[in-house]
Amino acid sequence: MKRYTFLLPLLFLLITLSAKAQTDAGMDAFVKKLMSQMTLDEKIGQLNLVTAGYPPTGLGVSLGVEEKIAGGQVGGIFGVYGAAKVRGVQELAVTKSRLKIPLIFGLDVIHGHQTIFPIPLGLSASWDMNLIEKSARIAAVEGTADGLNWTFSPMVDIARDPRWGRISEGSGEDAYLGSRIAAAMVKGYQGPGLSQNNSMMACVKHFGLYGAAEGGRDYNTVDMSRNTMYNYFLPPYKAGLDAGAGSIMTSFNVVDAVPATGNRWLLTDLLRKQWGFKGFVVTDYTSLNEMIEHGLGDLQTVSALALHAGVDMDMVGEGFLTTLKKSLKEGKVTQAEIDQACRLVLEAKYKLGLFEDPYRYVDEKRTTSDILTAEHRQAAREIAAHTFVLLKNDKQTLPLKKQGANIALVGPLADNRRDMLGTWVVAGDWQKSVSVKEGIQHVAGSGVNILYAKGANITDDTAFIHRLNFFGQEMVSLDKRTPDEMIREAAGAASQADVIVAVLGESQSMSGESSSRSDIGIPASQERLLKEMVATGKPVVLVLFTGRPLTLPWEAEHCTSILNVWAPGTEAGNAIADVLFGDVNPSGKLSATFPRSVGQIPLYYNHKNTGRPYDGSPQTKFRSNYLDISNDPLYPFGYGLSYTTFSYSDLKLSKTALKGAEKLTATITLTNTGKYDGEEVVQLYISDPVATISRSVKDLKGFQKVMLKAGESKEISFTITPEDLKFYNSDLKYDWESGEFVIGIGTNSDELKSGKVNWTK
Ligand code: BGC
């Protein structure tokens, strides 16, 4: 028997494959039978996704929702959550509609459901796939406890332009890091299997290239070479799908001059034929109708275009519902196209187990046992603390002492619960979040003396405030006091303090959808407060809230320390205090470059060299540079400090000449040379200086997050194979080319220990 144990994995694989084949066959038979009973109207009804009571983010809202559900004109709904509410709506579908087909229930569960985790850009700065997956798992447990089974996440759009407000919703600028995160999030949401009642179907979005909107202006034109798409922008979508995501959402922009929602090359040739995607495609909010404004024709024309391109479900626009029947009659779409879309939507419902039990996700008991639990909040606190990026820490001002310090705590975000959560928190209740002031009180207790003063408004610009308060609530308000009075109060607090902690930056509605900014600095009112604080000559710790990379040249020069905390979520204040007082040593690294000035954008680490590369000086004539500023970022991709220090030994390469499929081991010794235990993200980059196309100067190819005790050393190795050398060439063939490669390992994309190898085919 022992002799055959090596066959066990094979046996297991065969059993799994045959079980899958059985489910697929079972699903096929079930869906076929159901479809044979469906009228054309009922089939088209399955392609209709409606919203209920959601803040409209597009052209209008859904009307007559209840009648439509009862009439079999709806396949799914989003914006309804809470077990009792979901039960009520599902009842309409399964008792009133003729064929009793259950609805799918979606929501934007983006960074947590009710327990809110850091915004995705923050999560990505943890470079910790376990924590990211855990945040998505908890989000799915809570979302399903609220009756949901479909989340419009992960957003995997690569963004190189921090003016774009939605950079906050993604994982930054890098395809490799973005792909790893896409997979981790899909795994977290979908858990051990879609039919589990605590798993949600993921929806990778926005396909595609939405993050490359010109000028960083939301919904704007995208114009990109196929080569750049394949090498830098498409991989995270594919990674999310390869991890098993059941659905994908189209984007608002054009791809090669055709709107993504009607782009057959994108949705069929690439997505289905090249990538083999088997799930369903949903439009973004009225993106189907928006093709009219894009100049592609009237509603009937664009609806036919979308169906033919490969869209299966129409979000809110009702172009499918109102025109497909006519188009079929007129021969503008085929029955096979309608059937195919309907089949994919029904298959998703089958995989979610909804035909077995339409109330599978409705369990009123779970509402109290599974949502905002102490365990979830504790996870949110730990995860948040791992996303903070220490940008500067002069004279080891941080961590602060828990005993005896007089701390002036100033800024409009210091005693503020609302802005802790960040963008896209549909079900998160800001009143349940922990402010920075409360967090400091919890962590340092009576050991420290807190002298609090608000010091400034988020902004004094009333027109800007009006736009920030778009949804009608008073998200940002003006204090009754004048700016001068507020500053005077803050100066009073500062005069009695040993250290000033200024909690400043972007409020919740300053980033996210339709929140592009042309000036990405800290608003003037807060900047003025900061300058007053710095003028006291006391150490100033800037705790920076932001949904995007900001331009911070003045802050970087004059603040003593800067801790970038993004928007950390429900446990914001506790997590910030944990880091400020040293219970957690910061270990986050930037996933997007911080420029010095808006004029440098787009600025990203894996740019090409140009024929006249920058030589480090803005002065040199006839070079690719600016007359008035250096090309360098303020903080590069991968950058982030710790309370301790790390040193990297020289790089050791196992070989310097390799052939074919051989493997290379690249090793450095990492030493924690400081006083604190700490984590470091060791990053691997590869350059390919000579190839048949102009390659980027370097590309991230691996990373490891390593914990070292103070004084400890560890050898860190990466195994490199030809797979890591591959790229899309000018024929869009994915392969590698013989030649010299530079292998770099280091603490960020700019500080690398490197060595060269020759690798031939
Ligand atoms: C956004 C999507 C979102 C959808 C539904 C749109 O405006 O672009 O990301 O999932 O609304 O809320």
C-alpha cells in the first residue's frame, strides 16, 4: 500500500474533477430545463439589475421595483440589505413571479460591510495578503449575515494618477502587487465555496482600464496602447478571475475608442476567448445608457451593442429590458445571445445555492451574532495598524511616551468619527467608529495629558463644502468660530505641550467616485494651522488622512514626523493610537508614488527610460526633465519607514549565467539594526535593459513581509524563474528574451542592492 501513496494526490484530483463535472452537469441540466419554461420576457427580465434606495451614482434610479420583481422583470437587486428586508424582497420574487426564480442581492461591500476596514488603497499598503484576505472574509461573513450574496468588489483598476478620486478604491499603481491583492480579495469574499451561506460572489471591476482616465478626471477618455494594457493594466483583472471571481463589471470609459460596455474585443475576444472567463458580465451603473452620450447611437442601438459585445446584466439602465425584444424582432440581436446571457445569470444563482434555498443568506440570528463583533473589530484594529505608512520620523519623535507627555491634539480630523471610514461605506455606521482622540484616551489612558483644539475647518471654501456634501448630509461643516479664533485656541494648546499631534488631511468625501481633485495638497485652512504649529518650534507629528497620494513638499520638510493613515475604518482611533504609542510598529509601504507636484503626474516607478533619460538634474538641457522641478517623487513606490531600522547586505546570486528553465536564487541578509522589533517588506525588482521593446526601468516581481526582533538578522531569498522575466512583446506574445537582467532587492523601489545575470534560452 505504502508504495502507492504517491498516487493519492492524483486520486484526490480525479475525485474533485469528477465532482465538479457532476455539479457542472447538474447545473447544465437544471438551467436548461428552467430556460425551456421561460418566455422571452422572463429571459430578458433576468438580465435586469435594479437598485432600491441607493444613492444614485448615475443617470437616475430604478422605478416600480416591486411590480417588476413580481412580474419576473428583475434578475437581481442591489441596495437592499438586512435579513428581514432581503427576505421580504426575495419573497416577492419566489412567491409572486411566475417561475419563482430567486433574486441575487448585491451591494458595494468594498472595505468591510459594517465593520469597516481601511480603504483599499490603505489595505494595499500593508503588502500583507493574509490580512487583506482576512478583511474580505470578514466582509463576506457580515455581508451575508445581512442577506447579501454578491459584492461589487474588488476594484482592481491600476491608477497612476492621484488626481483620480477612485485611486482610493484600488491597490495603487503596480500590476504585480495589484494582481496578488485581487486574488487575495476574491479568495476572501468567496471563501471555501460559493454555496456556503457566508460567502459572497466577487465582482472584479471596472473592466477595463478605468484607472487611466485622462487628467485624472472621473469617467474621462482612456487612450492606451495594447502593449501597455497587457503589461501593466490588464493583469489584475485576470488575476481576480483566475482566483475564481464569479462576475466582472464593465467600466464607464472607452477602450480603443469603443465604450467598454459595448466593446466586443474586450468582453468577448479577450475576456471569453483568451482568458476563458465563465462567469457573468454586469455593466456599471447606467454605463449602457451612457454609450448614447459617448456617441454610439440611441438606447436600442447601444443595448444591442452591449449584448452583442458580451454584457449579461444591465445595471439600472433598463436598456435590455425595454429594447431587446424589439431588437430580436428586427434581427439586431439573436435569440442565442439573449439565451447565453440569461444562462450565465441563472448559473450564478445556481452556484450561490439560491435555487436550493432562496433564503440561504437570510438568517435573522446571524445579524446579531456575526456583525460588528468584538472579534471583527479587533481584526479591523490590527489590520488598520498594518496599513499605516511612516513617511518621516526625525529624532525618533515617534513612538510617543505613554507616561507624562503633554500632547496638543489639533486638527479637524482629531475629534471626528465620521471621516474615519473613508469612501464607499454603504452599511458602515460612522457613529460606531473610534475617533483619534478616543483612541488616544483608550491606549494611553490618564498617562498623557491631552490638550485638544480643532484648530481649523476641513476647508473654509463654502463652494467646495457644498460639493463635498452632495448627498445632502452635513459631511463637512463650518465651525461657528472664525478661523482666527480656532487657530488661537490651537496655539494655546500647543504652548502648553511637549509635542503636537496634528490630525489633518482629506475628509471622507474628498476621495472616491466623482471626487477628482486638481490640487492634491492638504486644504489651505488646515495647511495654515499646520504652519502655525510648526512655527512654535515644538515637534509636530502629522497624522495624515488621505484617499490618494498627496503633494506634501512643505510638510515633508517641516514636520518632525508624518504618519500616513489613509482612512482606517471603524477602529481608526485605536489603531492610530496603537502605532503612535508604539504598541504596533508601522510597517506599511506605499503602493502608489507620492509626487512633489501635480505637474509631475503621471509619475510611477516602472516608467520607461526614454531616449534622453533624466540624469538627476533639472538643469541639464535636452534631457527628459522639467526646468523647474526634479523628476524624482517625494516618496517612491514601496517606501515606508519603521520605528526600527533595517540594513540590507549586498545581494548574493546563486549563479550569474543561466540557461533555459534553470532557477536563480537571490539572497540578502536583512538585519534589524534598531531598538524595536519590526516588520519589513523586502521587495524584489527585475530590470531587462535590452529587449525587442523598450521595457520599464524595473518591475516588482516579488516581496516578503518579514518580522525581525531588534538586533536579529535573517537571510531572505527569492527564487527567480524565466516566468518572472516574461513580458508582452510587440506582437503581444508573452515570453522572455535572452540577455542580461538586473536583479534588485531592497526596502523600496528606489533603494536596491543589485546584481546582474546573463540568462539565455
Ligand atoms: C460605481 C461602481 C459601483 C456601482 C454600484 C457605480 O457608480 O462606478 O463601482 O459598484 O456604482 O453602486
